[in-house]
Amino acid sequence: MDVKVLGAANEVGRSGFLVNCEGTNLLLDYGVMFGKRGTPPDYPLHVKPKDVDGIVITHAHLDHSGNVPSLFVSGNTDVYATPPTFDLSKLLIEDMLKIEKNSHPFDLPELNNMMRNAKPVEYKQKVTKGNATFELRESGHVVGGSTVLLESENKRLFYTGDIKTNGSRMLREMDLDFDEIDLLITESTYSQTEQKPRKESERELVEFANEVMDRKGTLFIPSFSVERSQEMACILKNANFKHRIIMDGMALKVNEIMFKHPSYLRDSKIFADAINSSLSIREHSERKRAMEEPCVVISPAGMLVGGNAVYYLQQLAFDDRNGIALVSYQGEGTPGRKLLETGKVSTRGRDLSVTAEVKQFEFSGHADRNELFDMISKIKGNPKVMTVHGDTDSCTNFAQEIHEKFGFEAYAPNVNDTITI
Ligand SMILES: [Zn+2]
């Protein structure tokens, strides 16, 4: 078995690994990497569609799924993922094409062609393709998200995609119940970072929400539409939060997808309770009216780039009774990062100081350092290890530490490297 690294080497984004299983070529993920504002996106190394026998998408995030339609310009290949991953990928790729018109080498017809070739797979369902057999396992990272366990000629590869080993209020923990493996490809995003326990972040957020309500303000939670928005609603519901919760934007479409796939949630009842008791905004005219009394507004975009977040920010940022809770990583150059660092937002070309109280909370969807090492300690066998999907320090230090702690042969590959097992 050969694995060629097409992307996600010492970087977060454009994941792609081409696995040659004695002549059967499987592509694991094929994502995009978004450039800084104004610069074009990056892609994994090019592969010819005719050289790919099947594609496996671990989860819907665009850095894992976003470039798959490029393989459907002229050809047809089987593409495998869980049912929620297909639904969410379609939604996110459509949205990407709408926002970044003409900047990708494909458009809606190719996405539709990809969906026509979709082969939905449930967790632990064994799939045989040529000389390869694989199955998807729960990753705890995002709804429908999976890891890949792939076997060929008695060699076994485990690819983590993105993982949150402990799961979350929305998702069950990662599934590590399998036998010895020969190669581990692991994400490294937060290998050098320790995160606050999730319960503590939840407590802090609920406290902040109640403080803002007590002073008759509105709390704005700009949030990723996939899962983080729903998780915020569930956290507040679980804490018996008494005030109105408003949900807006693409998060509503994601709600519908999650309702369609309840078995992929840790507790579909809490999810249904949280969403059914919140107010969904469908029309612009409803927005202002909905905020007439103290409430929480959950709306994308998580980094305040576009979406209805811009409207809410302008309505809510300049009143000191209000609060803004940033619950996602704020990328460099985004309005969210600027707000955190300078306390200012740009409105109509001018930088204005925000008077609402701004706080950041840790709700990462990725395993932190402790969770990653805990995951490695549960891996059976004496695998070679490739550390990917992290910045250079996160990948190289992680590889070195894995070697020191567990004795495994570990390294941070470069793009175009091939490893044979
Ligand atoms: Zn992800």
C-alpha cells in the first residue's frame, strides 16, 4: 500500500491523500484551502479522475470536501461518505460557489454530478472496492464526520480526518475500537495546545448570557452554521435558559439536515427541544421585531465575515447593555479577529469602537494536545505515523513527541511525499 500526500502537509487546509491498494486507487478527502482575503484558494495536488477508483469524504468541512466536484468535470467516480456528510457537503459547496463566484475550477453541474455518484455509507459498514476494503468510524468532530479504516493485502491504514476524541454535547466520542494498524495518518491541529474543559466553557457562556439578560441587553453569538450554532442552542437549553433564542441564516438549513439524521446525534431529544423552542428568522422584517426583548441571537458567520452577522453586529455592537460572544477560532484578517484585538468594527468604511461587552470562549471542534496523545495511546500495533493538518510546529513537534513517547516511526510529511507500508 502506497500513500501519496496531496495536501494538508504542515498546513491546515486542502486535505487529500491518494492511497494505492495494489492497483486500486482511493482518494481520501479532496478539500480547498482558502487564501487570505482577495487571494485565490489553494487545492491539493492534481489527480486525474481516470486514475481514481473511488473517493472517500471524511466530513463536510470544505477543507476536506470542497474540491471533490473538480473530479466530476469529465468523469464519474464512486464517492463515499455518510448521509449527513453528503447533505452538508452539498450545502457548504453550494454556498462556497455562491460567495466565490468563478474562482473554482468547477460549478453547480459538477457538484450535481458528484451527488449523482454518491454512495452513502453508515458507520462500520464494510465497503469493498477493487483490492481495498474500508469502513468509516465516528470522529466526534462534526455531524456525520468520520475517520477511515482501510485494509488491503493485510495492511491497515487509519486516517483520522478531523477528530474531537471526547465528542461534544451534540456528538458521541470518537470510535477507537479496532485492532492493530500499520499506518496512522493523524491530524495535528492543536497538538501543541491545551484547551479548557468543555464544561467550563459552557458554564462561562451561560453565565455571560444571564449577565447580559439581567441588564436587559441582547447577546449576539456569531457562530459557524454547521454544528457550532446548534451546540450553542443546546448548551443554553440544557442550562434552562429562560429567554428567547433566535436562530438565523444558514444554521436553519443545517438544523433541517440534522433533524433528518437523528441517529448521528448524541442526544436527538435535547437537540429537538433546543431547536423547536428557538425562533427561526426567515424574513428580514422579522429580525428587528424579534430583538425587542432581551434575547440571544445565534447567526453565522462565525468570524463575522458576511452573512447576517453583519446586520446583527451593526444593530447590537453599540449598546453597552449588549454582549458579543465569540465561540469560534477567529482567523487572521477576519472582522472577528479585528474585533478581538482592537475592539473595533468597520461600518460603512469607518472603524468604530464597540461598546457591547465582547468575550471569547473556547469551543474547539478539534482534539487538543491531551486528547490527541490519549488517542495515540489507544492505537494498537506498531504503526508508522504521519502527522498532518496543522502548522509546521504542530506537525513536526507532534511527530517527534509521538516517537519519543511511543517509539513509533513518526514524521511530518511534505506535499508529494509517498510512504509505503
Ligand atoms: Zn473539519
